[in-house]
Amino acid sequence: MSGIGWQTLSLSLGLVLSILNKVAPQACPAQCSCSGSTVDCHGLALRSVPRNIPRNTERLDLNGNNITRITKIDFAGLRHLRVLQLMENRISTIERGAFQDLKELERLRLNRNNLQLFPELLFLGTAKLYRLDLSENQIQAIPRKAFRGAVDIKNLQLDYNQISCIEDGAFRALRDLEVLTLNNNNITRLSVASFNHMPKLRTFRLHSNNLYCDCHLAWLSDWLRQRPRVGLYTQCMGPSHLRGHNVAEVQKREFVCSGHQSFMAPSCSVLHCPAACTCSNNIVDCRGKGLTEIPTNLPETITEIRLEQNSIRVIPPGAFSPYKKLRRLDLSNNQISELAPDAFQGLRSLNSLVLYGNKITELPKSLFEGLFSLQLLLLNANKINCLRVDAFQDLHNLNLLSLYDNKLQTVAKGTFSALRAIQTMHLAQNPFICDCHLKWLADYLHTNPIETSGARCTSPRRLANKRIGQIKSKKFRCSGTEDYRSKLSGDCFADLACPEKCRCEGTTVDCSNQRLNKIPDHIPQYTAELRLNNNEFTVLEATGIFKKLPQLRKINFSNNKITDIEEGAFEGASGVNEILLTSNRLENVQHKMFKGLESLKTLMLRSNRISCVGNDSFIGLGSVRLLSLYDNQITTVAPGAFDSLHSLSTLNLLANPFNCNCHLAWLGEWLRRKRIVTGNPRCQKPYFLKEIPIQDVAIQDFTCDDGNDDNSCSPLSRCPSECTCLDTVVRCSNKGLKVLPKGIPKDVTELYLDGNQFTLVPKELSNYKHLTLIDLSNNRISTLSNQSFSNMTQLLTLILSYNRLRCIPPRTFDGLKSLRLLSLHGNDISVVPEGAFNDLSALSHLAIGANPLYCDCNMQWLSDWVKSEYKEPGIARCAGPGEMADKLLLTTPSKKFTCQGPVDITIQAKCNPCLSNPCKNDGTCNNDPVDFYRCTCPYGFKGQDCDVPIHACISNPCKHGGTCHLKEGENAGFWCTCADGFEGENCEVNIDDCEDNDCENNSTCVDGINNYTCLCPPEYTGELCEEKLDFCAQDLNPCQHDSKCILTPKGFKCDCTPGYIGEHCDIDFDDCQDNKCKNGAHCTDAVNGYTCVCPEGYSGLFCEFSPPMVLPRTSPCDNFDCQNGAQCIIRINEPICQCLPGYLGEKCEKLVSVNFVNKESYLQIPSAKVRPQTNITLQIATDEDSGILLYKGDKDHIAVELYRGRVRASYDTGSHPASAIYSVETINDGNFHIVELLTLDSSLSLSVDGGSPKVITNLSKQSTLNFDSPLYVGGMPGKNNVASLRQAPGQNGTSFHGCIRNLYINSELQDFRKMPMQTGILPGCEPCHKKVCAHGMCQPSSQSGFTCECEEGWMGPLCDQRTNDPCLGNKCVHGTCLPINAFSYSCKCLEGHGGVLCDEEEDLFNPCQMIKCKHGKCRLSGVGQPYCECNSGFTGDSCDREISCRGERIRDYYQKQQGYAACQTTKKVSRLECRGGCAGGQCCGPLRSKRRKYSFECTDGSSFVDEVEKVVKCGCARCAS
């Protein structure tokens, strides 16, 4: 079997017919695990409840996920569910009716979620519910009907919520309640009616609430005293004098009310208000809150909902049906595009509905049904394009209807007839077509002048922009087109839109010259002529488009590239009478191409490539009168080719190279006999008949002498010279092909192109519609596109292994719905985008091993996908990230696929190579389908990555903006001209400008670039630190938290406010240093105070109240002994052993499945287990053709083995040869099969997968089988092998290689752990279960499960990588070969050459031609970049800007003349030179200067000290005279 892999499904070896009655279990949801009636989906990061939960499920674990919403359909049909675990999610919404099917539900846990409220009657259908946990949510209120229907609840937990309101009667139906927890909420008051009906209550917790102990809570004190064991630590939190007192200890006289307070029964309707909305006076206001959906569970008594200015897109079914009193609903200015037909069902009181400013395109049928009270309906500013005639049939009381600013082109007669109370209607700003179908509206508006917005016509042109109500009715008339387009508008069928890129005029749709390759989907039904000429059609597909065009009469497909017409392409075009197929590329004509054209009269096939006209080419075209085959390549016409054209009157056969040999003799006679127009077609061969009209050639001159026996209609198939063809199989393997050979038969079904030099998938493959197999393995394909396999709808096998693929585009495999096997093995793929396999619905085998898969969260979908039906054989391994390295894609849990940060750039660059910026030195990167990327290098650099400099200055060796100059005659030598402020050979030294600085007031000088900065002491500021600061000024005050700033001789000090300390009063004093918190409470500091945070169970202001005593519990796993390495876990308070693979039993004490990975392995079962009458059943999975399954005996024996993939059972009772039977089924597909063997004295019965048994009976003599010999499983000892099986024909005696599980002998499950076991047998069915080693032998390993011993010439963990050198025989012309991987290389070019193979010369140019310098000259930088060197006083990239006045710091020697001697300072001096221009006639000059003394040295050897005036500030001033 190939390395593609096999699925692990159930395979059965069996002989008992009773298994036919067994029912297959329902599928388990993806990612979850199922055991019996338990479905475990916990901790999988699910965002919603999974679909397809088995209907027989009794326990469902969904805890520890990310579920946010429970919908009505999530648990629909789960009528047997008893336990539902939903804790530790993010659930914030539960739709009403979500639990209505859970009739058997007993336990429900919803704790630790985000519930704020839940709908009334939520538990109406859960009559058997006895435990409900809603603790640790955000529930704010308990409505009156919260638990209606759940009358058997015994344990109800509501603690740790935000409950502040409990309506009267909320717990009234819970008469069997035993445990109720309401502690740690915000309850202030309670009604005695809430607790009077709980006779069985034994645990009640109410502590840690905000109980206000006034006269309305006096009942609770008595109630608690009568029940001393419940409600412990319930304390008052108000009024202030009772705070901290236990309620049960407060005397009745102390419960007093001030003033005239009257107790109102608590109503929680206000607490149903969504968090983003405000609610008052039965009005819910959610305007402009960014909502994306309709809020649920609103108070049922509301009368108005305001939802305008949000982002709602969908109005779901029954969205407002609970609100029977609703009168006004505003949904304007949203994004609504979808309305459910029953969105407003039941709103009989609604009188105002506002829907303007949305994206509604159509009003669903019955949308406004039952809205009898509606008076105002605003639908303006939408995109409504049609109105059903019965849209407003129930709106008898409507006063105002606005349809202003929509897309209505027509309105059906009778649409407004039900609007008996209508007073105002707005219809303007709609593109109305004023044809005969709108005449009624003009009459209606004449009679009822209610349209006040000025509705006008848009077309036809004669009525454009005229008011409908003012046009005479006789002006409304229809042309043929208009009648087709709008006559069915009352059913919202307005056939109006012209296809994109097309032009529509009358009944003609012109889509010519648009480069189309497919017929547009939405063509108007009124179309009579369809023009598709001058496009890019190659194949006319059978899409059924013409079934929708009943009026079509003419189709023009001229001037395309059509090579084939699929059968049924014209199905439904029974009314078409003219088709033009002129100037295409048709090579043959078959009658199936024109199927459906019963009325065709004209068929133009001019200027194609037709070489033969067969006798079945035009069958079914009996109505054709004109047939043109002008200018083709026809040499022969088969006899009877035109017999089916009964109506033919004109036949054009001119301009064809007819060969007038014996095969064309019939045509001359036929042309003479038929009275039709033909134009006298002429012979071109043989030479002596050239240019002679065919009908004038004598019958005896049509000969096949002298080898002229050519017949283009001969059925001989063609085959390219590079290939071999057998039937419809074409093999072009290992031919060095770079392009697809010409002449491949059109009916090819299997095409082998492996071992060639293809770099892309040939586009021409899409022309071969019958392909079922394509082998492109071992090529150089590096890129796939979304169109690589388009039109290959029949493809079953696609092999792309061992190429250079790095990236899979998301739609590469779209349309391959029949594909069963896909091999991507041995490429460089790291990520497969989600959805890439969406269309591969039939895929059963995926080979994606030997790829560096990057298994983060983006690959979780692929792991789930292969696990769903075991489509990948467990070969593919992850290469990263981190701990995922070397993990199997098939078996690694989905929750391990996580994203831990940004994806490595090398992974991202596989689909976008330029993302990794491979081009150096500012080179431009462009993606390349063959070489991944190509770099366009800037001047001065070359090489594949632009990393090779042309000369020494290219690398810019001069630092800090220095200019590089090449030494004359040297490419390697250079010298630098340094920028101001730098010196050194490479301008690497920053000159210390602080040697001569002007900083004042003991400030610190910090050296810069040709400049320096003065760091001032705290009390000084200014450029030279010459100004003194006032720290207590408002903008400088450093004192924080309203502290007072006080100036001091040394600066300032801060006088802090209470609670703060520190130099700037910025430290909050820790008030917890002396706190009174008790019982280990944590003290939290506040400003001038603190708070005590109590440990669990403690309460009180200082945590002084202790919790009730709780008895310690031990774990159930403490005394539960799990065997064979199993782990004990607790489920529903019961210990359960989680077994390792292969083990079974309550404590995993039995080994029931083993994997035979060694050819010499077998198991031995004692003889006592096997008697003359024995029933043996086992399950096996293998992909081998042969191997021993069972063996017993020696000379006389029973043997069950694999023989050529089938089960062979032989029973040798002494006769030779042994009697044998074979299974019909083959079982070496890698899936599990059940084999059952039944021995009854001298008979044997064999059954596979519960099928009909094969039986051996009436054997020749009494059996001599030795029943004292052991039964061998999976093989046998060497001596038995030689003694028996080798004597029997067809038997091989080799050991079994695969998995065996669930071995039953006489209905007893066998424990393999108790049997003698050879080496090479492993528990479970994992490591060497398949041929994981591509070119080597699999050996089991205790660490990784298996290792591969590779054959010569192969390497890698799976022996799937060749050990060859890709640079052998490379084609680099002017460069060197660099290996990329084991299979490909690239060329590094020499200087002056480029291209993929370094076979192109590079041109040189002068960069200064591209730049103009206005006040300066163009120079080249060291890296060859052009720049402008500006004249003095100018700047800018083009030297076009005059420099404004500023001081430019220079460092140079001061020079003076002393007599005849030239003198200069002993060191360079930093100073400013004022440069630039000034406006208004002023001059740029010094504004401030200083005098400093410097030492001078003269050329005559003398020296002196003199003062020099230094400029320290420049600016614009009056010019010196």
C-alpha cells in the first residue's frame, strides 16, 4: 500500500449473523470525546455549543469553554439528557426556550458565567430538575416566573451574584426546596411571601447582603428565630445604629420606619433593562449605543422601544413577540438588511413603526401581517427594489406611509388598495419606470391626491422627470422590453438589472468585448438576443443558464477561444434559432454539443479548426436551414453527415482543404443530387484535382491510390511524441518537460507528469474535463493559484508531492468536490489557510507529511478536520512552535493548537516572500511564481539580494554623513570628506565642542554634533543657563495633591495635605501600618483610611465574624487503585480510571488491543480455551496483503490468514489439499473489520463484518485435529510455519502486521496481558500501525513510539528525503550554484550579469540625468546615489530654497597678521557664523557676542595672548551703514 495513509474505522472479523441487528452509534461531535451516553467537550475553548450531539446523550460536559450564548436550537432534541455542565464559561445570554426539550434534565450547573438576567419561564419544560447552580454570576433580579415549571428543585444556589430584587412569588412553586443560598448579593429587602412555602428547607444562607432592618423586615427576625439552624450570620447593614447586628437578635420594637413609608411589593422590571440602555415609564431607550443585535428579555410591559442609531443588521424571528403592549418601535439609522417574516408578529397594539435609514432591499411576505393598529410606517432611505401586492393588506388604519428614497422602479396594481385610512404617502426619489404597468398609480393619485413628496418618472426618456400625478394616463404605455421587465412586479419579480459590464437596449443584452470567460449569472428573462462575442471563453459549460431565458432567440459567441462545448451547454435553449460560433478554436463537432437546440435555423461555424465532419455531428438539428463551415481544416466528410439536416437549404463548405480521395466520393454525388446552395467547394488534394469543384469530379477519380488514403475522420487516437498512451491513460513521466505537450487526447482520464521540470501547474489542464487523476509529483512547482485546478470537477486523485510548494492559496482546491486523494507530501508548507479544503467533501485520504507544519491556533481547524474522519494517516508532524515540535497532527489534542505571540516572519514570508525584506541596500522586492522573489537593485549593488557592492564607496564607509571619494584608479581605495563636527579617517570621531563653551552659573556642558548643550542647575534655565527659576510659580510647582509650595534660600519645600508624605507630597501614607483587621484579613490602604478584605467565610467591618464549621472531606481517589499506568479522575463525585491506549476495565486491568509491528511476533493462547465447538470473534486493522491471523494444530490444523487482502480460512482434517473458504470482502484498507469463526466438529463457518457466512461442511473423514495444542494469534513459531502452512498452496506463513483488538473466545473477552507475548507487540494501536516510513523499515521505540531505518539514498525521520546534491548539473551561466534545499538551487551572478540563470547583461546609466540642481551641482554619493551640492546661502533637495538667518557653528583656527608674520590660535575654536537672508531689508548678523582670550603662534616663532570676539547668537537686525 502507498504511503498516502488509511483511516482507522471499524473493521469486523466475524461469523455470527446476530451482529446484523446491532445499531451503529451516532457520530461524536468534532473535538469532543464520547463514551456510552456521555459526551465530554470540556476545556476545548469552544465559542458555541457544538452541533450533532447524539440524541441519546444523558450527560453533557461543556464546562471550561468560551461559550457566550445559549440559543433555542443548541439542545434541541436531547430528550434523554439528565446532567448538563455549563459552568466556567462566558455565558451572558440564554434564549427563552433553550431548555424546552430537556424533559429528563435533573442537574444543571451554570455557575461562574456572566449572566445578568435570565428570561422568565426558562425552566418551564424541566419538570425533573432537582439541582440548579446559578452562583458566581452577575444576576441582578429574580423575576416572579423565574422558576415556573421546575417544581422538583431541591437545591438552588444563587450566591455571589448582584441580586437586589426578588419579586413576590419567585420561590412559591419550590415546595420541595431543601437548600437555598442567597449570600453575598445586594439584597436590601425581602417579602415574607417569598419564603412561606418551604417546609423542607434545611440550609438557607442570606449573610453578606445589604439588608435594611426597618419595619418591613421585622418578619425576618421572627422567621429566623423559629429556624435557628438556617440563615446564620444574617446581619443588618442599615440603619446605622443596627449595622453589624444579627437580624435574629434584633428586637421587634427596633424595626421601625420613619415617616409614612409604605411597603411596595418589589417589581424587578427596571432590572431587566440592558446595561447599555435606560428604562423608565415602560420606555426602553437604547439610542446610539453601538448595539449589533436586538436586546432580549426586556420587561414584558414596555410600550416603546428606541433602537435608532445603532449597528443592528438582522431582525430575527419573533424578536418583539413577547411585548404585547408595544405601541412604538424605532429602528431607524441602523444597518438592517435582513428581516424575518415574523419579526413583528403579534404586535397588535403597535401604531408606529420607524425603519428609515437602513439597508433593506425587500420586504418579506407577511412582514406586516396582523398590525391592524399601525398608523405610521416609515420605510424611507432604504434600498427597497420591489413591493409585493399584498405587502400592506392588514394596515387598514395606516395614516402615513413613506417609501421616499428607495430603489422602486414599479409598483403593482392593488398594492395600496387595503390602505383605507391613508392620508399621506411619500414616493419621491425612486427610479420609477412609467410604463403601462404604472398607469394605475397615476389614476390612483389623480383620485387620491395623497402623494406630497412629488414622485417623478425616471424612464422612459419621453416622461423623464415628470410628476406621476400630473401625467395623463394614456402616456403610460409599454414597449416589448418594458412589458417583460415589470409585468410580474407584484410578486417581487422585477427583471430589471442589466448584468455587470454588459449593456442592455430593448431585448438585446450586449456583453461583448469584456474579457469574460463565463456566461454572466443574472441575465434578464426578457433577453431575446445575447451577445457574448469578442471575449475569453474557452469552454462552454453546462450551467443551465438558458433554462432561465425563455425569450432567447439569438446567441453570438464569435471571436472567442472556444475549444469545447460541454454536453447540455444549450439545454433549455429550445427557442433559439440562430447561434454564431465564428472564429473560435473548435477541432471537432459532435451532436451532443448542440443538444437542446430543437428550433435552431442558423448555425455559423466559420473560421474554426474543424478537420472532420462525422456522420453524427448534426443529429437532432432537423430545423437548421443555414450551416456554415467556411474556412476550417476539413479534409473529409463522413458519409451521411448531413442526412439529419432535413430543412437544410444553404451549406457553406468553401475555403477547406478537401482531400478528394475514395473517402469523399459520396459527397460529389450528394452535392449533385441535393438542390441546396453550397458555393461549389473545391478539391485541394490530390494535385491533379486541385481547385476542381467536388461536384464536378467523376466518381472514378475519387481514388485512394498512391498512398493517398488519409481520412481525418478515422477513429485513430493521437498521442504526443513525448508520452505513451493506452486507452485514456497518458504517461509523460521523467521527460524533462517544462510545458504541457501538444496533442494530448481530449478524453484523457489519467495524466502522469511526474519527474519533470514544471515550475507552475500548466494552465492548459483546465481544458481536459474528464481527468480523474493528475500526477505532478517530483517537479519544481513552487506556486499554486486559485485557478490552478479550475473546471476539474471529475478529478479523484491529485498528487503534488515532492515539489517546492511553500504556500496554499485559500481557494486553490475550490470546485474539486469529487476529489478523494490529495498528496502534498514532501513540500515546504507550514500553514494551510482555514477553508482551503471546504469543497473537498469527498476526500478520504490526505497526505501532508514531510512538511514543516507550524501548528499554532491557525492550524487547529486542520487538526480537527483530519480527526473528523481520520483523513490523514498519522504521518504529518508539526515543526513548531515550541512544544508542538514533532507532535502528530492527527493525535495531538485540539486545545494544544494555540497562538503564543506573533508568528515568525519566515513562516509568514512563505506566502509573501517579500515580507521578510530579503533585498538589501534598498532593493525593491517583487514576488515571483518560480523563484519566490526577485530583487531590483539600486545603482551600485548587484546579486540576488542586492548585497554585493560594485566598488568601495558603495558600502558607505564614511560615517556620520561624510562623503566618500574613490582613489584615482582604485576600486578598493577611498578617502572621506567629513561633515562639520567630525574628523578621523572614516569620520568616526565626534569633535569635543565643550573644550571652549559659554555655559554659565556652574552648568554642565554636554557635547553634541558640531554643537553643545548646557545642563543647568535646578534653579537656572536658558540656552546658556543665564536665567534664574521661580519653582513655586504655577507652571513649575512640584508639590502634589494640593500641597503648599514654600520658597527657601536653597530652593523650595512642600507643606503636605493629610494622608500624604514625601519631598513632593507624592507618597500616600500607608494607613494599614496600624490596622484592626482580624482573622487574617488583608488590609487595603486608602487615602487617610483603610479597608479590611475578609478571607472566604468571614464577614464584618473588621472581618470579626467566623464561618460555620465544615467537616473535611477526603478525595474518592484516595482508595481507588487504577492499574497499568492509568490515572484516577473524579466525575460526578465518583472515581474513574482513565486508561492508557489498549487497556480496558473498571481499573484498566485488561489489555484488549495490541499492535503487531514485528514480522516475527505472535501471541499464544492456552489450549483449554479452544474446544471442538468454538466461537472466535476479533477485530483487525491492517494495510498488508498477507499475514496469519489465527492458527491451531500442526499436520491437521485450522488456519485463518490474510491472502491478497481477503480472509482465507482453511480446515485441514487430514485430507490433502485442505478445504478452504475465502471472504468476499477485502479488509486491508487500514480500517477495523470484525472476523468471526465458528467451528462445529468437522465444519467451519467464516463471516466478515456481519455478512453472510461461508461454510465448509461434510468433510471427508473424522478430524484428527489436536485440541491440546495452543491457539496462536498474529503469527506462529517457526516450526509450525514449516510443518503446515508452507505445504498448503496459496499460504505464505508470514506473521500479521497491524492491530488486533476485542478477541472473544466463546463470548469471553481475552486479556492479552495474561498471554505469552513476543517482542514487537505493543499495547494499543498506534506507532507502526501504518507504513509511516516512506523508504525504510519501522521499528517500535519506547520513547517516540517508532523509529525508521532508512534505505540507501534516503534520509530524514520518515526516510522521505533524498540524499542528493541539487547543484549537480546546474544551469548557472555567469554565476555560482547555491543549494536552497535538498531538491532545488539558485544562481549567484557575477558582476555585470543578472537573471535567474545569470544569463542577462546589466546596463549602466548616469544617475545625475534624473536630477536638476537650481543653485548647485549634482554629485554622486559613495553608494552611487545622486544629490545636489548647494551654493552658499541655498538649501533643499534641489538647492531651490534660500537659507533663513541662523547661526551655523563652525570649528576652525582664528588667524591674525603680526607685521610680516601670519599667526593663528594654538587650537581650533568653536564659534558661530551668521548666514542666510532676512525680510524687510534687514541683514543677518550677530545679536550677542563675548570676548575671550586665546594663545596665538606665529610663522616667525613668536607667540602671544590676545582677546577675540566670539558670536554666541545670530538674528535679523538693521543693516550696518
